[in-house]
Amino acid sequence: MKRLLVLLFLLHVLQSVSASPLPDAQKSFIVKFTQSQSLEALQELSAYKFQAIEALNPEKTLYKFTFSSKTIDYNQASYIVNHLPFYELHQDDGIIELRSTTPNDTFYSKQWHLPLIKANAAWDVTKSGVNRRGDTLVIAVIDDGLHIKHPDFQGSIWINYADSLRNGKDDDSNGFVDDTYGWNFMGRNSDISDSNYFKGRHGTPVAGIIGARTNNVTGISGIMWQVKLMIVNVTDTSPNMARYQSDVLKAYSYVLHQRKLYNATNGEKGAFVVAANSSWGIDRRFPNQAPLWCAFYDTLGKYGILNVAAASNATELIDSYGDLPGLCPSEQLIVVGNSTRYDNDGGGGYSVLNIDLSAPGTNVFSSANYVKSNILANNLYHDAYTGSSFSAPMVTAAIGVIHSYACDRLLDSIRMNPAKGNLIIRKIILTGTDQIDALSGKSATSGRLNIVKALKVLNQYCTGEVSVKPIAANSFMDLYPNPGNGSVVIQSSEPLVSVECYNSAGQLIDLNQNANNFQMSEASDGVYYFKVRTAAGLQVMKYVKVSE
């Protein structure tokens, strides 16, 4: 009997505890009525059990009822509002959260470039590595390699399942034996880590910016949370590094083959490569010296691969200094300059004709190469990566983000005419830049990458609010006489929105305007660039001033 009494007592205590909310707990209901109610009537009808009753709309059909556990429990409060006259429905009130995604990666807070280009805000829109039609997005990183054991890239490296690992055979008959993880065109082997001890000193931070695994409690956050990185080596990081144009063409051909195969087999083979990053180049070279190289960007674009290149790091006007691939004329290529944490010019090449936009590239924090010295020192992440090499992958990743969020209208264009789809994506990115005064004269847009603004332009395109056309060709407007004495007439099929003129040093030149006539007679003889913006887009035209 004594044991039974103890059990009954414990049961009574447990029931009391479970029925009682935490002390001083405050809750609220949102209650909807079928017709207008007065505050006084609701207070009286509820026997003044609620701490506060507040109308939420002018019609007084929505009210907030707040109560405390000191005077009434949850079930009693629910019963009272449920039996009020003209009651229709009620729900719990609750705190909303600002949907600002913060990943749990160890060094996320050091990546100042992510909030600057609004990559973290874009994560609230899309984190996917697959487009709406189920295509797994692949980005080719053509560089000096990436070690497959690096902890921040597990699950992010593209795998060629058509070729078995280390069986010594070319299983997919593409000319490369055991290219399970890509190919090393410097080492002439399947070791994508690198061809020597240095093991991807440059390619690792580049790849990390694009697609280091995000939210894996490890290291840094890639701009793309989920992506497959196709690693293709065209150089190494030894003291006597070498890079050959022939290897560039081989690398691009390898990437192209995988996308062509994907297109031809409706995704059963190959890879859906949407972008290729090239954070390298050759100074003091011009397109006429590499016509096959430059022409290859149009070929890649024809099958759906949009290309991104880093501008020269020499602080020169690349139009006259020379820069490959920066001067290649293809619209299937986006050329990126370097900006700083504070939206200043980061130095390096500039051109209002041949560089498209800027992105952060000075003192960027990213992944370091997976080598013994870094592993032992627990130093697989560094800051102070500087140069346009680290600006370009941010734009490359933005291409992937746009693909992950692309609507049917854009996906149809990509499927039916991949080159046209690329031009739309290119225009979306360039239209969505932040205009920065300090970057004026440094690129065609004078802008810095903003991924969220680009997604907003994409939304406008998808809903038909804007028609996103490729940047107009030279035929849509004319500038004459050219060469001329500084009296310039711009003939355009669209009304002019703005006109700016820059000298070869990227400095803004004063213009006197009368309708479509512009005077720059005080300017010295030389080469100038007119940036003409209309509703149809932005056009940059070269002008030569010669005194009579």
C-alpha cells in the first residue's frame, strides 16, 4: 500500500509539472474574426484573462491576445478565444528570423569578400548545385591543380565515372587513361594535384573561392555551397613554372569534350560544364598572335561553356600593353579586374573596352594547398591572396549561382541555343554590378560584382519585366568622324542614356554635349574610349583624335 501511495504521489507531481508552462512564460495568439470587434468587448468577453489585446488591422478583424502562465495556461487561453463571438481561426504568434544564412565553416568570418559581393545574401535564394531540370552544375578550374585529399573539397571534386580509377585503361575512349578526377596536361598524367611537390599552390585558393565545401564545419565557405569542380592542370607551381598555349588548347578541348558528350547523350555521359575559370594569361601579347586560342572561346560558348579570365596584374592599359586572353574579342569571355575590400582599384590592368567588371582580389582569404608542411602546421587556409587571379573565380561562381536559380525561360535558351543563353547570363552579371566611383575607367561597367543584384536582374528577365539582350554589337550605333578633331557625333537607334569618355590612362574626359554632338576639342591627340549607354545596353567605342 505504501508503495502504491508513493507511485500515485509521483504521478500527481509529474502531471502537475507537464501541465504547467515555465514560470513567467509569455505567449500570444493571433485571432481572426468574421466581423469587426471592439477592444472593450473582447476584454470583457474574455474575463480580462489576457495581459493585452491589440488590433492588428484597421478593419479590427485581426487581434493579438497576449497572456502569461502566471494567470492562465495555454489550453485555457486557447479555449477562451475559440469561444468568442464571430471567432473564425487563431494561431500562435512567434518570432520571425532574418533569413541571413551563416554557414558553420571555421573561417567564414575572415572571408570579407562574401558579404561585399552579396554571396551570403544570395544563399538565402539558392544554395543548389543542380539546376531546376536536374543537371548537376560543373565548373572547370583550369589551373595548377588541387589535391583530392584536401578536407574542404570532399564531395566537391567532379568524378568522371566513365573511367575507372587506376585500372590503366581508357575506359571512356577519350584519349586519357584513368582521368577519373580530370587531367594534368603539364605532367601528362591523371594526377590533378600537381606535377611536383608544390601541389596546387595557386589552383587551391582559386578553387576554394568557387566551391570549397560550405557548411561542413571545416575551413572556408565557397560561393557555391554545392558544385562539382572539374580540375584541369595547365601549369605547375614550381620555381620554374611553365605554361604553354598548346596545353591551354588541350585543356579547353578536354572540358569541351565533356560538355559536348553531355549534350549529345542528354546527360547520360560527360559533364554539364557551365563555366571555365582561367586565372592566368600572358602579358604583352595580342589576339593576332594567338588566333586559335582566342577563337576557342566562341567554340566553348557554342556548347554552353561561359568563360572567365583574370586581367593582367600589370598596372597598364591592356589595350596597348597586351594581355591574353584579356584582349580576345569573344563575347563568350568575361574579363575581370581586381578591386579591394573598400571598393578601390586593386591595381593591375584596366580598360573600358576589354575588361568587363571588377571583383575583390586584394588580401582575399581562401584555402591553401594540401602539402605536408601546411598539414603539419595546421595551416590549410591563408589570407593575403592578392591579384586578379582571385577576382575571376568570384565571377565564375556567380555564373554557377545564376544557373542554379535559372527559370524555364533562361533554361530553354540554354538548351536550344547555348551561346545565346551564355550571352544572357553575361549581361545579367554585368547589369547587376554595383557602380563604384573609384572603379570608373577601370572596366566597361565601372562596376563591382554583386550576386544578389544579378539574381534580381534574372528575376526581372524571368517575369518578362525586362528584356535582357546581349550587349549590342557595333552595328546598332556609330561614332563619326573617326579619326576626328574632337567634334564627335554619336548616331544611335536608341535614345542615349549616358555618354562618358576616357583617355588611354582610364581618366574621365570632360565633354560638352549638344543633343548627340559632343565636343572634346581641348583634349590632346590620342586614343579615347566612349562608353555609351542606352536602354538596349552598354557600348564602348574606340575614338582617335587627330588635330587638323
